[in-house]
Amino acid sequence: MLKAYQTYISVCPFKKIAIIFANHSIMRLASIANAKTIHIIDFGISYGFQWPSLIHRLAWRRGSSCKLRITGIELPQRGFRPAEGVIETGHRLAKYCQKFNVPFEYNAIAQKWETIKLEDLKLKEGEFVAVNSLFRFRNLLDETVAVHSPRDTVLKLIRKIKPDVFIPGILSGSYNAPFFVTRFREVLFHYSSLFDMCDANLTREDPMRVMFEKEFYGREIMNVVACEGTERVERPESYKQWQARAMRAGFRQIPLDKELVQKLKLLVESGYKTKEFDVDQDCHWLLQGWKGRIVYGSSVWVPL
């Protein structure tokens, strides 16, 4: 599974660019604030793949050392150890921090995100707080199935945190419609672009591609097409819909760093053999796509 994931990362820039964008934004704003402690609250930390590169940058930071605190948030696993995965992620990150002499503290949370309370996050006075989510807000239920939308509940919690920066990375899709035919048509367009992207970079017989498409794309497509109600957890919205939600929750956007956007464009143009990947910007969102179809978006927000 890990090899299949690595193969995907090597031929597709989407996740890599989103990680560079988020980590650079955190480091830039933390440096401006002269932060002595950075507290990252990561909704959907999974295996924690995003953070070794940031830890490495902290280790090489000039001047005084900076402590890193990470609150890793995940959904509970099935079985008797609901927090096992998110705790293991903390152990791996602690070893990496120890290797680079970065002071580290970890807090694991494994529960439904809309049930998390402010005190669960163990916030401390004087720390630089960054809230991050990499393409996982799409799994939150919305107002079409829950009277009190978990999406809005989580955004309200983030507003209560009063973070120094909030960086959502979102899958920009329109296949969250309650009507099946509309949803099916949109999901067909979306995944056709992704399969076309795979065709341009890997043979169809590549075993790592077959595994990735089955275990990742396959599960997602099955959920969108075959499930209804609370069982349907693949519920992406467009970046403009997320923009409206964030503004209603009491956030304002920070304009994109033009120099960073230009560097990311050059990285994609020079680092991948196909020239069909798109990196663009609109309404202060960094947008990524394939052959003109927007697939992912990232932006930077602060509370009003």
C-alpha cells in the first residue's frame, strides 16, 4: 500500500504541492511572529506524512530553537483500540524530531470531529497556533443529512481556537448532490480526469497503479455511487462553496504569496514529464488540476 502511495506521489504533484504550500505558509507566518512554540492542530493527520519536511526546516532554522506541538486528530478506528493509529503517528513523529533535535510534544485525539471541545486541544498561552487539514474536510457530513452541520460545527470550533493561521486543503468537487443522477454524472467527470492523468504517466498494467486505483479511487467511487445518508462519507464541495462556509464562520482570507505560487508553478513544469498539470489561482485560492479541470484547492485564512 505504501509503495502504491509513493508511486502516485512520484507521478502526480497534487499532494506534494499542497504540503509545500501549507508548510511554507506556516513557517513564514511563524517567523514573522517570532514564534518560540508552534502548535499545529491537524484535522485528519493520518500517517503524518506532511510534517517531516516542516520538522527538517525547523531544525535548520537560524537563531533560537523552536518547540513543535502537534495535535493529531483522526476518526476512531474500529475495534478495541480506536486511537491506535493516531498514537502510532505521534511515536513516528517523535522519533523524527529526536533525530533532528527539535523539541516535540504530541496530543492524539480519535473521535468524531464535531464532538471535539476546545479544552481537548490543550491550547497554551503564547504559542503560534496553525490549524491544518489536507483534503479531509470532504468526509464531514453536511446539512443535507444532519440538522446541525458537522462541517459548520468544526469551522466554529476552529474559530473559537482563534488560530494565527488556518490552512484548508480541499478536494474541489461537485458530486455531493442528494440526487443520484447529478452525483453520478459529476463523479464520472471527476474520476475520468484522474484516470486520464494516470494514463499519461503510468501503464494500465502497472501493479502499483492497479493497487492505488482499487484501494483509494475504487473505495471512494463505491462510496459515492452505492451509499446514501450517513453512510456516504465522500462529500466534496467546490472551493467557492468552502470559501462561503469559511467566511460565514468568521474568517477572512490572506492573499497568496506571489513568489511561492510562481515557485510551485515552476516546480510542476520542471518536475513532471507531462505538461497537462495546472497550477493557477482564483479568489486567493491556489488551484491544482488536470487539463483545465480543477481538482484541489488550498488557501490561507485568519479569524476576523
